[in-house]
Amino acid sequence: MKVAIASDHGGYQHKEAIKNHLDELGIEYKDFGTDSPDSVDYPDYARPVSEAVTSGEYDRGILICGTGIGMSIAANKVKGVRCALVHDVFTAQVTRQHNDSNVLAMGQRVIGEGLALLIVETWLKGEFEGGRHQARIDKITALEDAYGRH
């Protein structure tokens, strides 16, 4: 598995901790920035991660900002992204099982580092169940196609 990861200034510390955790798990990743806690604009980091995932270069993406909301909104503007804003372990598991989410968004100002690491690990290990859920994913794709989102 290959993971694309990025944050804005509001998620920088969690991103660095997640990178260390990915190293411990032996999961390959690329850091798309930011490289400091200095103020930046989250869409500038959500876009390259989202495009890296939808191109197939990376299997999954992780985005962190202050609340996770801005990153998730920006990521979901990219066709083919199913970014889930997650702040608990149950949702991390279910969004993989039912929604086949390919990008995870979290908020550093909302959850602690330990929980963020547990969410990441749960989400990365999660598998899409397919079946009845695939029809729903197909409907999401049809919505994207109908509205020309890219």
C-alpha cells in the first residue's frame, strides 16, 4: 500500500506523528507538505493528495487540518475522491467497509494524537465490503459524471 499525506499548518503536528507511525507499520508514503506550522491554505495540499490517489499513483490519502472540514471539502471536489471526515474509530472502520473511502480527513484541533494514530491504522486496514454498498458507490460516481466534477 502507498499513501499520500498532507496537512496545512493546523494539522502539521499530527501529520508528522502519522508519518512516524506509518514508518513503524512499514507503509510507504509521500509527504505532500506542508513542511512547517506556518500558515498556508489547505486546498493547496488537498489537491495534490487527491490527484495522486485518483491517478492510481497512491492507494489512499490522508489529510489533516485544524478541523478536517476544509480538507475534506477541498478533496471531495476532485472527481473520484471519496474523502471521509473521521474523528472516531468506528467511523474510520465503517467508511472503508461501506463507502470505500480513499481519502481520510481529520482535525488536529478536534482529536488527540493517540486517537488520530488509531484512526489511521483502523482506516488503512479496513476493506470495502462491496455487495449492496457497490451500488451506492456507483450512484456517487453517476452524480460526479452528471455534474461534470473533475
